[in-house]
Amino acid sequence: MSESKKNSRRRFVKNLAASSLIAGGGAVSLLAENKKIEHIRARKVYQTNDQVNLGIIGMGIMGFNNAKTATKVPGVKLVAACDLYQGRLARTQEVFGKDVFTTRSADELLDRDDIDAVVIATSDHWHQKLSIAAMEKGKAVYCEKPVVQKFEEGQALLETQKQTGKVLQVGSQRVSSIVSQKAQDLYHQGAIGELIMVESWIDRFSPMGAWQYSIPRDASPETVDWETFVGHTPKRPFDATRFFRWRNYQDYGTGVPGDLFVHLFSGMHFVTKSLGPNRIYATGGLRYWKDGRDVPDVVIGSYDYPQTEHHSAFNLQMRVNLIDGSGGSSMIRFVGSEGVMTLAYNSVKIEKKVLDPHPGYGGWDSYDTFSKNAQKEYEAWYKNEYPPVRARIEPGDTEFKAPKGYSDHLDHHTIFFDAVRNNSLIVEDAAFGLRAGGPAVATNVSYFEKRVVNWDPQNMTEAGNTSKKKKRKQKI
């Protein structure tokens, strides 16, 4: 074992011992940390000129959820909302008040001088374009994941954020979770030794979990601005299903990888401080939800991660199954040389296993195939080579849980609006978002083109591919 690994283990044991004294060796609550966060929120009093005026583009499921969460942050006011379906604009005023300005035009919203920040919660094919337009108009941006629909869009986004200096945060809230922060601390203290592989999944078992969202009965070309929605994608006659269930179509969404893989990438990258994989391969298929969609409902990805200063080389396995007969679940499981760290939505658990330094002999071993003389000779050699050591107490499991009612979504928005006020740095900026979203949408490239994608995690683009951009839309 290297000296650095020994020191890492010593630091972890020391810190874990301290935690065990407080927790009695059982589940450790993060309540104290969370109370501190709530206290900081509660004591902030903002003057009128510190108020952040917010506009939201896209008042679908995530648009409404972001609006409800954002307006819980002290000093934030929703002043304008944009959506292409008239019914959502009416609902916005029903929920948030008649004084909220509503429009079907994103340009009209972005042209308003009284808006400091915007949330982009549209279909994926508008994320990058509207984020760039908003920053160029001087607005801070909270963009839903993935920040790009195609990884080729990433460089222009990075350049715009650099040139404008505007805050941009991507909406994968696990990055701001106190649970993810605890997992990061534990990992870098050496809790599981050397990282070998990561297993991660988000499985679902419901029609809505498979994006079969409700379609209003009044959906029509009169109530929906279909031409604007279609935008730069192939022109089609009005189709309410494609508008309200856009995640099911390659033209507007990013399928399973862009919706769900990106959350797993974001959480895992935050914990390990990884820049991303260098090799991507995906398989899967449309197994159950054959409702006209042109994206798979089962996707399995395999990723190679190169060694960096923060982690050893390791492998990542990732999957999503939208028809999981066990009922569905979500997990990121970090498998190390000395234990396993399991990161769930509101908890992180360490299970320690220390490898015996003595290899042993006998049992399922070639020793029993030796002659009697050879066995005696080997036994004598072994006892000399591996002298007995004192018995050790095996370390127990340790679990940390967030307090009941904790919301990482609220933390994520709080961090964003603090950055808007102070122009401070945030973790999940455009580069972080692209390091998660890029491999996610590259997973689609691998799946549809049936090939390995060699990824450049430093430059956040496909490595070694100088050929002309291929048309990506293909059959399942």
C-alpha cells in the first residue's frame, strides 16, 4: 500500500471514530448541518434593491416546480413567465398572482429590464439557445438539465458564459445536497479505499415515470404556438402528443440519458471530483412503452474513467429501466478496495470490508491438488512467509441521513440566487453541466450509431473525430 493511501485511511479512521462517538455507531443525522443552513437562510433580510426579479421560460412540470421552490428563497420574486401553451400561462397567474407578466414570446420576456435572472425549463432542444440569448441580454441563468441537446452545442455555451461573465447554474440539484457533500467528504477521506467501479441506476415503474404525461383537452394550434416549439427541427403538422410528451422524441428531447443519466453523472462527478469518462458505450432498446416514441425505455451505459489527481482509473455502469417490475429505485454505489459507499437520495451509507493481507490456502485452491509432500513443504513456507497477526475488530457500517423534509432543490436555488446577488462562483456552472450532460448525450450517439464514443473529458467533446457531423436521428 502506498504512503498516500495509508495516510488517507488514517484520516478516515480518525474522522469516523469522531462521528461514531457522536452517533453511537448507528445512523448519523445530518440535521445539525441542515439546521445551520436553515439558520443562514432565516437571518438574511434583503432590502428592496437586493430583490431578485425572476422570469421563467417554460412553465411545464419543471417550470412550475422551479417557480414554487425559487419563490421560497427570501428576496426572490417571480415577475414574468413564458410558455407556448396558453393554458399554462393562465395557470401561472392562478397560482402566483395576476401581477405576473405572461407571454408566449421568450424574446419579449428577455427584453424586459426588470428581470435579473431567468429559469430555462423548456424542452431540451431550446436549452442552449435560450441560455445563450439570456446571458447576452444580461440575465443570470438557471438552466434545466441537460444544458445541451447535442454535445456539439457545448463550446458556444461555455464561450458565452466566459464573455458575458453571467452566472449560469444547471438544474441537477444533487450537486447542492448536504448528502452529496457528506459523500464527497467521506470519499476523499479514504472511506472506501481506492475506487474500483461505480454502479448507478434510476429505475421507474409508472406511466408518468415513462413520460406519458396528461394532455389537456383544449390543446390545438390556437392554444399552442406549435411553430415556435418546433423551431429548427423538421417541420410537422400540429401534434399535441409531441408537444406535451416531448421527452419521447429525438427531435426535442434527449431520452433516458439526458433526463436521468445526467443526474447520476452529476452526483457521481461531484462526489469524486471527476472530469468525466474517456470511453462511452451504450446498449438497450424499446421494450415496453411502444406508444409511438422513437427513444428506448431501457438504456445501459458502460464508461471508462481515466486516473486523475482525485481518483484512480475506474469503471462506471449506468442504467435506466422505465418498466422495472420491482417498483423502481435509484442509487449510486461506489465500490472501493476497502468498502462500499451507497448514495441514495437522502442518505449515504459506508460498509467497510478490509482485505485480509494473508492470501490463505486450501478450500477452492490448487493446494489440494498438491502431493502430500508438496503440501507439507508449502505449509511450512506459508507459515514462515505469513506469520500470525492479532485478531482485528471488523469495522461496522455507518449511515448518514438527511433530516425529514430536507430539500436539496431548495438548497440548489438558494445557492443560485446567492450567486446572482454576489456574482460568486458556483459548482454546477456551464462547464460542470457540460461534463455531465456531454457524456449523457454522447450515450445517445453510442446507442443510435452502435459504436464506442471516445470522449475528451478535458475539452468536453468527442475525441479524435474530425469527420463531418453526422445526422443523429436514427431508428431505435
